[in-house]
Amino acid sequence: MSKGEQINNDRKNLERILGGRIEQRADRIAPGINPVAGVEVIYFEADRTARAARQFDALLDSAGELTVSSGGIVSDSCRITLPSGQCFLALSFHGDLDGWRKAVEAGARTLGLRLARSQGGHLMVSDGQSVPLSECKVDFG
């Protein structure tokens, strides 16, 4: 058995043990394209030079007092760049969807950032833009 076949077999065994498919880096798609029950994905306008984690923290720190009753929020390594050069970073949340959404919107409002969502093959930006995802650059990392 070749090394590649062994790796493939190992991955299949892990998937069987874990009860689901392990996503391969080359197969990743932008979060929010395929909806997941109980999870919401929002993209927030980003600075291409600052670390994504720092920008995520700044967004939440700017939201004011969080009144979320349950769940959590995480940043994702996905960055979408529009043809205009505008960048958006993904975050997702679960649990109190309304509470987390309000927190993200409050932070974005305080920082003067646009928000966006994936809808019907487009990135729908809060300023009214609708940009086909096929025209955007999607990076993970």
C-alpha cells in the first residue's frame, strides 16, 4: 500500500470513528453558503493588514455589554475579498442567535464597519451591494 493510500484509509477510519466527513483544505467553501441549522454566519469588514483575531476581538469589545443568554461566537479563517478590494472576515455563532447578531451589529456600528451575508450565491453587503461570490477571492488561513 502506498503512503497516499494509507493516508486515505486513515482519514476514512477517522471519519467512521467521528461519525462524519473530515473537510479537506482544498474542498473548503466559504461559511454560510451551505446553511447549518442553529448556526448563523456573518462577515464583517476587515483591514487587510491587521490580524484577524485582533479585529474579531475589537468587534466584540466594541459591542458594549453583551446580553447574550446562551451559545458562543467564533471567528473563522475565511476572508472574502470583493473585486473592489473590500475584505470581509467570517464569524459564526450559535445559541442565542438574536443576541449574538445584535452584539455583532452593535460592534460594527460602533466601529463603522459594514457587515455581509452569503445569500443565493452572492455576498450581500449592508451598504446595498450584492456581489456574486464567483467574482470574489475566497481565502482560508
